[in-house]
Amino acid sequence: MFNESRNAGEMVNELLMVVIAAFFPLVFLLAIVGN
């Protein structure tokens, strides 16, 4: 039970990292285009 919960937490953490990694360049590009 604890193992599954910890695994889910790691999955969410990985997903967050991927979302940030994908979102950051987009924001950077928008900032460049905005200027």
C-alpha cells in the first residue's frame, strides 16, 4: 500500500518535471515573440 502511494508520488513528480520541461521553452518563445 505504501509502496503504491510512493510510486504514485514519484509518477506525479516525473509528470510535473515533464510538464515544466515542455512548458518552459514555450513561455521563453512567447517572451521572445512578445518583444
